[in-house]
Amino acid sequence: MQSKFKHKMKIAIIASNNGLGHIRRCVLLANRLIRKFNVTILCSSEKIAKFKPSKSVKIKNFEIKSYKKKILKKRNNIHELFNLKEKFDLYLSDNYPEIALKEENSLMLSNFFWHDILKVNTLYYKNVERKIKNRPIIANYLFVSKYIQKNFKIKPVGFYGNFTRKPFSASKNGILISFGTAEMTNKKNILRFINQIKNQKRRDIPIFLEPRFYKAELRKYNVFRATYDEQMYNKLAIAIIKPGLGTIRDCLSRGITVFTYTRGSNKEFYYNARTLEKNHLGINFFYLTSAIKFAYSMVKQKKFLKEKFYLAKKLKWNGEYEVIKIIEELFNNKILLLPK
């Protein structure tokens, strides 16, 4: 396909700044796409600095502030915020469907839409969806929402990135407790939970706690700041998380057993938690306290942990290669238009 272009195709990947999962996925995708295309990621330059995009990938600061509030206020001009000075041959959007009203050559990288989660069914979003339906949505083969499955054509792909090359290790006994990086809720409940950790009788199991709630005094309780780097992940047997797909992917790619908790969650998180359980990849709890209590009882059950490791290994990985094939197929079939 590449010979049909008069120039090396320019691709923009527009990443939602809600949390870090969207940006993380886009970096993994860009690092693979850059081998065939000129790639620019548009997202928060501050947040993307936490990751390792290829030096060949261009980064441009882009952010839609208070995006969910704009949806709830039923704004009908969100697409106008994609007033990009530079033009691209293809726009890959994760997770802003409104760009379809602005750019003809756009594809959605979406497992859910916020207007569905927030139950905003306005004429504006009906028009957005009508535009999107002209071409497929690229989604994770396991975690795509029922709403998208029902209403759109899907091109399912595997998880981005590789599964760890390291074998299962029975010596790992750390537990991660993560609250996610999107907007925080239930701070009082989290602080109450941290106080409960202090009263735990067991001190032989290291706990890695969300940085925003970590204090140096917790070190004496064998509680450490979660750094989300390889050094931390290499110590984990179990991760207790809010089930955003980014955090799920980071744990599964390393064969870490996943426990989720969903009190006060939106329907995306409930769906992700059920999907993990359905595929025997994790266990969901309503309360965080129930999750940590069970984690303490299971952290030394190596047969259980090893089983979860190998189930994760059998998942489909390197989904970026599938995305490249989909892009080429859509151009070849003229569903997307070749740049002049």
C-alpha cells in the first residue's frame, strides 16, 4: 500500500487526557506505527512525559479541559475544539468521537463513549454517531462495551504491547493498591481504608500504595509509594485496582493477578470487572476492604497466582500490528480516502 502515496502518510493520534490509560495505549501504538508512517501524538505534554514515546514520534500539547462537564452541559460544538493548525492524512481518536464531525479521515480507537456513560443522548451525539457509523471502530477484543458492540461495526484487536518475557516467579508477594488517575471520589473512604492498613497484624507482605495518599510514616507498616515502574511491578503478586483498561493492561501484561473493586464506579468499570471475571482473569469486590482482606489470604497461594499468570499469557497481544493492517485495508478499499 505504501507505494500508492506521494508522501509518507501523516497520522495524528489524539489521546484523551482523562487518566493515563488512553495516553499509555497511544504511545504503544505510535511506537509501532512510526515504522511505516509519520506519527504525531496530540495530548497533554505533561502526562505523556511519564511514558517513553519513540524519539521519532512528534508530541504536540492538546487538551480538552473539563471534557465530561462539556458533555453533561450538552454542548453541541465540542468538535470545533479540534481546530488543529497542522493537517494530517488520518486522525486516530482515543477517545473523542466528536472529531468525526470535523475531520473526514478519522477513525475511533474506542471501547466506550463518554456520552453513553453519562447518558447524554442529544441530537448532537446522534449526528456524531451517524458520522462514525460510516467506518468501523477499532476496539479491544475483550473489553469493548455492549453499547459499541450493539450500535457500531467493530474491528477487534488484541492488547497493545507485549506480554512479559519473564517466567512466573513464586517469590513475588507484593500487593498494589491503586485508585486510578482520573478524577478522585470517596477520598474519606480511602483515608479510612489506609488507617485500617495500619492496624493489620501482618507486616510480612509489602503494600504499594497510590502516591497521592502515601505518607513517609507508612513505611514502618511495610507500605511503600507505588511508582508504577518495572522495579515495582517485579515485586507484585496481586494488584487491587479500579478497573480502567489502562491499569488492567499493565497488570495482565506482566501476569499479575487482578482484583477489582467497583463501589461508586461508572458502568464502564462495572463492565470491565465483569469481563475480567467472565474470562477468569480477575475477581471483583464491591468494597476495597474486602479485596485487601482476600488478597492477604491469596498472596501465598502460588498455584492460584500461577494459573492467572498463564491465562494472561494466552491473551492476544501486540494489537498494534492489527491496527496497521486495518488502516491499510480501509485505504485499499477506499473506505478511507488516499491523500492527494
